[in-house]
Amino acid sequence: MRFDHPSAQQLVSALPRLIAVEAERLPHLDWIQGTLRFMAAEARAMQPGGETVVTRLADVLVIQAIRSWIAQDPAARTGWLGALQDRRIGRAIALVHRDPARAWTLALLASEVAMSRSAFAARFTSLVGMPAMQYVARWRMHVALTRLRERDEGLVAVAGGVGYQSEAAFSRAFKRFVGMSPGAVQRGRHA
């Protein structure tokens, strides 16, 4: 599996090296055995579309394994993943992920989730492990890095797409975060 999207990369970095799902001990997960048998049958039959079926079912199994881990492991209820499960902070994170170009401020994020600025700031930092505006800046750089690696678009478009009005300000922030200029990332993609 590939996890190219910035939030997927963030999720993968939070995962343990191994996730064990004991389907036989958890009756609500008995469908896993049937899904695995179906995948094996598809792989053996080599029918048209079989590879696509196996790939999609594998995607479902991975998602369900991650969900199982989140539901059962106390480690999944801390940091970024734990924050996603908090009704208000999770909503704030989703808003930032959905619209990284928006002119986010601490006051605006707090208002969007019906919290006072100080209560939001304290809760966000406590759950996520970093201040909200630092998280916004990091998220923007993750999105920009993905766009620079995957798309053939100009720096002005990338900068604007992550909330920067100035290409120069974006380039400085990007280099500080990534350790190389946006142009170097683009040249690396073309190499």
C-alpha cells in the first residue's frame, strides 16, 4: 500500500510496527476471514478485474485493522490520533486539512468549534502536542511538499494553495520546514 497523502503519512508515523487483529476473539470482526478467503479465490481465479478486487479488499482490510487498533490500543488515544477523536479539536483539525489556504488564526479556529480562544489553545496543545498555529504551518508544508512532488504546477499556485500570498514568504517557510527550497523539490521530481 502507498500512503502519499499528508494526513495518511501522519497516520502511518503514529502506527505501531505491527497491528494484530484477532478476528476469532472479536465476533464483530468475523467478516475478516471471509474477506481473506474471497481475496485468495480472486487471486487464484485470475479473472478480468480480479487484481482490482483484491486491491480494493486489501484497502478495506488495512482500514479496518487501523480502526481496530484505534479502538483497542490506549496509545491510539494520544497525540494527533487522540486529538482527532475529540469532538471539537478533531473538527478543528479537519477544517485545517480541508482548507489549508484559509487565513487561519487561533481566534478563527476557536470560533469555528465554539470555544474560547484560550480554552481552545490549551486543549489543542494538550491533545496534539503542539500549538494550533504551529500545526497549521506544518500541515501547510506537508500539503505543499506533496503537491510539489506530485503535480506540475508553479510555485505561485502551490503557495496560494496553502495560504501564502507571497511566493518568497512561502519559499522561506518551506525551506525552514523541509530543509530545501520548493524549486529543488520540483527539480528532484523531474530528475
